[in-house]
Amino acid sequence: MLTEIAIELIQLLIVMFGSPLVVGVIRKVKARLQGRHGAGIFQPYADIRKLLLKEVVVSENTSWIFLFTPYLLATTMLLSALIVPVLTTRAALGFMGNIIALMYLFLLGMFFLALAGLDAGSAFGGMGSSREVALAALAEPTVLIAIFGIALRAGTTSLDGIITRFAAEPLLMLNAGHLLAFLAFFIVALAENGRLPVDNPATHLELTMIHEAMILEYSGRLLALVEWAAAMKLFLFLTLLSNLFFPWGVALTNTPVTLFTAFVALVVKLLVFAGAIALVETWVAKLRLFRVPELLAGSFTLALLAVVTAFFIK
């Protein structure tokens, strides 16, 4: 039991301190693909450190929700890190590893962030909050249905159980439904994390912002927590993509060799997905806002087809 708790803490530290590095890698690869030198991959750490040392400026019109939200976001992401199988399926909190519980945690953070955007009374904050809620209403069901599409083949909705089943029977992944679910989940991962073509994390053009519009009023350590939580959310989504759909290397037993192999496999898979995101953001332009629901509707259709194929293609 003590070993499992120690592994859980290691996974938590990997998510906490590895998430800014993933953001830095995406920015660096994207800059190189665009012919720029770009900042170093460790720049997000410097940005977070700088914000943590800065003074917090809070509008007198805000309530406790504005101050409470950054701490809630960080807490929900850390709790999610204890649920998502990062290195092993034999974690102390593996019994909590249900995709429905995980989505509730993500939705809780999104709900309070939308409230915080409205709380400051800024026109742009309210605009960003309304857009975020509208996108979440389309994206969250797609996540659940995409996972259900592969859960039907695995025979369980437990994240640990799905990984264990696919790792034991790799032929189950050689299925059209598995590919459809992966594509649906990848599109939603871009939308949930404010990446192109849904949102542009590098812009501050008010009329196009979604996530950035909600956090315009934050500063100092509060902004650092919000940015850190966003990086952890991206890390967790990429980890789910890596370990649920490609469970190679995930430790099924808690031994030093399997855990080290799992860590190396996770690093390789995260680098591949970070490069894929950078390639997508270089290749495609941001969609107009009224076209985003069409993209999410397409991902929902792919997820639904993944569920349907589970009944007809074994």
C-alpha cells in the first residue's frame, strides 16, 4: 500500500512539473515549423515563476468566486492527476479511475472559470465565458461517448480496466471503431484546451478569444495558478490519448523496471502528440466561431460511429 501511495505521488509530481514542459515543447516545435527560432522549451517555467512573484491586482467589483477559482482549478487538476493512469494501472486511487468522475472534475473547473470571467464585470470576460460554456456543452458528451466506444470492447468504464484489457489483448485495437474514437477524442482535446483550430492560445485579439478572455482580469500568482492548471489539463488529455488508445509501455505491475519503461514510453508518446498538435496548429487556421460547432458535431458523429461499430464489428 505504501508503495502504491509513493507511485501515486510520483505520478502527481510528473503531471505538476511535466505539464509546463509539454507546453514549451509545443511552442518550440511550432516556432521551428514556422521558420522562427522561438523561446526555449523551459520558458513556461520562467513565466510561471515570474507571475508567482508579481503582485496580485483584483478589481473591487469581484466577489470571492474570482479569488477562489484559481485554487479550485489547480486542485481539480491535481485530483484528476491522481485518477488518470499516468505510469501504472496499479495505483492507490485506481478505484476512482472512472471517466465519468474525471469529466465531472473537468466540468467543475470549467464552471467556476466561467463564473470568474463573469464576476469581474468585463465585457470580454462575459463573452469568453459564454463561448466556453457553449463549447463545453458540445465537447463533453463527445469525450464520454468516445471513451464508451472503446469501453464497450474492454467491458469496463474504468480507465485502469480499459488499459489493462487492451494491453493484454492488442488485437482489440485493430478496429475501425478504435480509430474513430481516437479521432473524436483528439479533436475534443484540441477544443477543451483552447488549441487551434478552435481557439488560438497565442492571440489576445479580443473578438476571437475564448479561454484568454475569461482570464484577462487575473494577475500575479492567481494568473500563474490558472496557467499552470491549463497546462496540467493539456498534459492529462494527452496522457489519456496516449495510454487509453496506445497502452504500450504502461506498467501493469509496480516494479522498478516496468515503471521506468512506462515513464520512457510516456515521454515518447507525449512528444509525438505535442509534435502533432504543433503540426496541426501550423497547418490549419483558426475557424470562425460559428463554424466551431460544426467541427465538434463532426467529432460527436465520429464518437457515435465508434459506439455503433462496437456492436457490429468485433
